[in-house]
Amino acid sequence: MPSTPQDDRLATVLRTVRAGNGFEEALEQILQIVRLGLVAEGERLPAERELAERLGISRVTLREVLRVLAEQGVVVSRRGRYGGTFVLPRPSPAGGAAARERVRGAQAPDLEDTLAFREVLEAGAAELCAARGLSAAEAARLREALDATREAALTDYRRHDTLLHLTLVELAGSPSLTVQYAAVRASLNDLLGRIPLLVRNLEHAQRQHAALVAAVLEGDGEGARAIAREHCAGTASLLRGFLA
């Protein structure tokens, strides 16, 4: 079957996502094709089967992505012979002022600088923490911070998430690193406050948190660094999708 103009346009953006952050990267890519106008307002996205194949994700994961986008007013799903998932118009000047203000407050230099610095600091701290080894008291403190994120109410999740990461950085044993991380984390939290809390993403983040803590406690510096980088990449995909 010959390719359509839409197929050619989407081929420049859509790519197979990495296994570690499938939901987040798929969300980022679909938001990107909408923001770039590759699928115009009122136009239908590719069929679920085709879109899932292009992204290399399951249709279950794709439907979760589309549900989130529908909740955010980006797309709408319609049933019937001419149904599908359609791109909704952008907010009107009156109704969309707050949304546009969020975007203006996180333009590329600030966003990308924050994401890059955060990844360097967190990945380095995770490796340092694992390499130095933790005392029994320090290990208990790290486990308690992880447990607090599991038990946190949705409205209080980001605070406990911050405390977990700050605890890990502090336990790396470098006061200078802790000071730098606290500053970049404040910038990151400002950005996170401009996007919705997504339950699927939080569940995924919790699995990464558990794996990260386990690697640190096992003294696996290389593994801790890799997990921290993957975790940061997932958050970065969400922020770029909603704000870039």
C-alpha cells in the first residue's frame, strides 16, 4: 500500500521507544507530533494497531497514553464507522492562557539545562552511594524514604519523591553535591508542578525507585547509575512532551 502524506510526515518523528520508559516516551512522541502540527487539529491519528507498531509498544500501553491525552484535552476518541482518535483544537486565547503561561515558563534552555544537570547529579550520586557502602542506620533511612513514597497519598507524592532522591544524594557523602542537587531539584519540582500527575507514570517510577534502592544496597554502582539515568530519562520525556 502506498504511503500517505501523513505517513511521510510522521516517519520523521515516530520511532520505536526504549523498553525502560515506553509509556513516557510514547506520550512524548504523540504530544510532539500534535504540537508540530504533523497531525492537524480535527485530523485523525493513525489507527491504534499502526501507532502501537510504529512505537513498539502494546496496544494496552498505547490506550493508556491516549486516555491521558484525552483527559488533558489533547485528543478525543470517537466510535463508529468514521471513528478513531482525533486531535482537538488548541485552547482559545481566553481559555488557554494558563496552559500557554506554563509553556512560556519552561522554554527549552531552562528545561534542558535542568534535565541534564539533574541526570548528571542523580546518576553520579547513585553510583557514589553504592560504592561507598551504607551503614545499617543509613540503609534503614533509605528504605524508610522509599516506603514513604509507596504509602504517600497522590496529592503528597511529589514531596515524598523529592525526599527519597534527596536522601539518596545526601547518603553519597558529599555536602557540595547535596547543595547542588537541592538547587536543581527545586527547579525540577517547579517544572513537575506544571504537568499532571499520571498514575501509570508514578507506578513505573516506583518500580524504578525500588530497583535503584536495591542496587545501592547491594553495592552495585554501575547498576545504580544505569537505573538512575533511565529514571531521569522517563521524567525528561514527560516534561518535554508537555512543556517543550
